[in-house]
Amino acid sequence: MKVILTKDVAKLGKSGEMRVVADGYATNFLIPNQLAVPAAGGAYRAWQHDIASREDKRVRERAEAEIAATRIASTTLTMGVKVGEGGKLYGSITSKDIADALGRRGIEVDRHKIDLEDPLKTLGTYKVAIKVFTGMTAEVTVVVEPKG
């Protein structure tokens, strides 16, 4: 049975995609849980019409992401922190701290998109990758220096 997904379904597809699934899966799970609608009649014609608008939206989002990536790449964040013996920081700098610092500069970034394996715990200069769009990353320079 052909169905059009109305919500993202794990291991099946994203919202707006058409998929061929088993009849029982569609009638007993997808359609009752409002995860999909049958791809027949008006729903199918509406889906075909929406393809163009989804593509326009994707192009627009990609253009916005490229602008954001350029702004992020040209940004240097200077983080002043308290330092103890041997250059060790009191606490650490996490992806949330980096997202907040970017937000104060007018660049909104979800902290989950910041690719920081471990928090920064020593002084220095770091390049931190940020996932801006599917397949597109930008690097922000983070300078960790003593406060004061």
C-alpha cells in the first residue's frame, strides 16, 4: 500500500515522503496513529503539489545555513575563565557555553549541533565544528584565557 507520511517515522522516512508499506502495517499502525495517510485521490494530488514548495523551502534553508556558516567561521569567541594551578580551569567550557556566547553575538545555534567531544578544560585556542545544515559544518575559533 502506498502511504504519505505525515510525521517522521524511524527506519521508514521523513514527513512528506511517499512509501510503499505492507497493507497491515499501514492500516493497523501508521494510519490509526496518524503517522501517514493513504496515497490515493486528493492526498496524492496534494502531495505532488507540495513537492515543489518543499524543494523551495529546502533551497531557502540551505542559503540561510550558508550565511550562518560564514558568520560562524568568521567569529572568534574569547572566553575568560578562572584559572587555578598549572593553567587548569575551575570548571570547564561546554557546548552550552559556546552556544550562549554565539547567541550573545546574534548567531542562534542549538547546543546539540556543536561537535565538542569533551569540555574544554585547559587554556588555549580551539577550533570547534558546528553542524549548520545536512552535510555542512562551520568552525568557530574559541580562545580560552584567564579572566582578569
